[in-house]
Amino acid sequence: MKNPIYCIGLMSGTSLDGLDICYVRFDSDTSFEILQTEGIVYSSVMKNQLKNAYQMSAMQLCELDVQFGYYLGEQVKLFVDKHQIEHLDFVASHGQTIFHQPNKNFTLQIGNGAAISSKCQQRVICDFRTQDVILGGQGAPLVPIGDELLFNQYDACLNLGGFSNISMNRDGKRIAFDVCPINIVLNFYANQLGLDYDKNGENASKGKVNQRLVEELNQLNFYLQSYPKSLGFEWVETEFLTIVEKYDISIEDKLISCVDHMVYQLKLVFDNYDINKVLITGGGVRNEFLISLLKQKSSTELIIPNDDLIDFKEALIFAFLGYKRFLNQVNCLTSVTGAIKDHSSGIIYEAI
Ligand SMILES: Nc1ncnc2c1ncn2[C@@H]1O[C@H](COP(=O)(O)OP(=O)(O)OP(=O)(O)O)[C@@H](O)[C@H]1O
Ligand SMILES: CC(=O)N[C@H]1[C@@H]2OC[C@@H](O2)[C@@H](O)[C@@H]1O[C@H](C)C(=O)O
């Protein structure tokens, strides 16, 4: 095996706040060191294009796929130059999820790998989810194999991103699933107040919980299903927001009711799976109101790591998925996604 391996992980998450870049060295399957990180905030033009992509024509979407790929490649180039990176085996890119319907065997992440590679002149590994959904899996979450191998000192790992997902070991196997939406919904309502996001949950904290709304949200069919299961924007739009929008209440009341619902769902998972201690990462960790409510309502100990791990754990783990793909080793677990077998997923574009 060729170790150490140096790679860059790129994560463009569902919250659409920007691009997370993580340069990391893997010394083995279980040992890594983060060498550099950087968060690039998207311009409002870029954000709107990505946000509206699901409504574009096929031709417009193809164009955006390539343009976004060039953009990602350019960001890699700037990052490599800025940090004078000499060792780089590959770039692993998640891309931006536009559609995610695993039950119909499709999921789409744009940010064309060939375009990234041609722009930054590096080997690129991308498209990590498609093979899994074709093999009958959920195609998400994919970070759990990284949680298992790189963060096995924790009972469970919870990510509070656009959606929240959790992973843990059960009977010697890794299991994982998406829990509920978080920032994708909170940002939607913050946008209606003219904000990118509800900083520290300040607006939510001014609202009054609407119990009927919370109860209705808690009865959504997704919550009754057992794992493997994953969420996509389509579900938020057609199911979640449709319910919230039936209520003629203030934005602050919607925000706090959604937060109350999220805390309820997270606590339910902690209780159902007997989780005593959980590592939590993702931008939601910075939402003081959400975290204080979670601490108040649940006795599970929340372990909050350093800033690099809060913000870049997903980019790090996509680099790790790339590492496993590069070595032609399993990076998608059937115990997590429900695909017919464990497999090594991702498309490799060599630098030309
Ligand atoms: N101080 C803060 N207060 C409240 N929310 C915050 C704060 N800082 C960040 N956030 C939220 O975190 C979001 C970014 O989180 P993160 O980067 O984990 O999302 P993501 O990359 O889209 O995640 P995923 O891929 O898991 O969906 C922001 O859009 C915002 O909603
Ligand atoms: C389809 C898709 O992009 N899903 C994301 C999303 O954001 C969080 C949650 O929903 C998770 O399922 C997944 O991302 C993480 C990085 C994962 O695959 O593990």
C-alpha cells in the first residue's frame, strides 16, 4: 500500500453556505492529520444558481454541472497555490446534491469531475453516491465508514448540517441514517427575514412554540420508518414545508417550532439507541439556541470538538472515501445504505 497519501476533500453541503476544503494526510486506514482547511463562501449568484438548479432545464443543468466543476477546480488551484502544496495524490469532491431519490435509484451531485480535473490538473475522484443507489442503497449517509474508522472512540457521531445524520456501531456493524432536516429548514425561514441563517438561533428564541405544528411534524411518515433511510430537498419541499406553511404564524414561531421538533427527533434517537455520549459536528453546533435546548431536554453528553472538525469533518471524510476508492477498497457499507453489497464507489478522472 502506498502510504502516506495526501488528498484534498471538497464538500458542498445541502445548506448551500459554501465550499469546505480540507487538505489531509492519511498514514493508514485509521490515522490522519488535517494539514490545511478553508471555507469559501458562495457569492449570492452562485448560491441562487445552485438553489434553483432543481428547476432548470436539462440543458441549463448540464451547463451548470460543467461551470460548477470549473469553479471547484479553480478553487483547488487557488488553495494549492496559496498553501504551496507539493504533495497531492488526488482531490475527492462531493459535488452539490440537486436531486436525491434513492427509491427511484437516482441521485445527482453536480460539479463535473472532468472539469475539476482539467482546471486544477489533478486526479479527481467524485460521484460517490450513484453506484450505491443503483445497487439498491440509500446513497447516503456516506460518512459513517469514516466515523467508524477515524472516530471510533465515540459511541456515535452526529452531524448537524443541512440535514442531521447519525452513525454508530450495533452488533458489530456500522449503522446510520438521516435523522431530520436542520439548517436547510432554518435557513429557509431565516431567508424570509432577509438573513442567510438564524445566527445562534436568535430569531427562533423570540418565537413561541406551536404544539400542534410540532406534533404534526413529528408524525411525518419518514420518522416512522426504520433505517436505512435518507432525506433529500424534495422531501423538505413537498412534505415538511407543506405542513409548516399551513400554519398562519410568525416566522419566529415557525423557527422555534421547527427547532423544538428537531430536538424532539434527536432526543428520540438518543433514547432509542441508548446513546450516552455523541460527537457532534456541522454548522448546527454553532446554533446556541438549538444546542442549549438539546442539552436541556436530553441527558446524552454532547461532545463538541475543535473548530476544524466542527466545520470540516465531512470534507475530511470525503477525502477518506476517495482514499479508499483510490486503493480500490470498500467505502460504501451495505449495513449503512442497504445496497446489495459492500462496494468501492466513486469515479476517477486522471489528470491529463
Ligand atoms: N452561529 C450560527 N448560528 C446558527 N446557525 C449557524 C451558525 N453558524 C453556522 N450555522 C448554520 O450552519 C450551516 C452550515 O452548516 P454545514 O456547513 O454543516 O452545512 P452543510 O455543509 O450544508 O452540511 P451537510 O452537507 O451535512 O448538509 C449554515 O448554513 C447555518 O445554517
Ligand atoms: C444526498 C445528500 O447529499 N445527502 C447529504 C445531506 O446532508 C446531510 C445528510 O443529507 C447526508 O445524508 C448527506 O451528506 C453526508 C455528508 C453523508 O453522505 O454522510
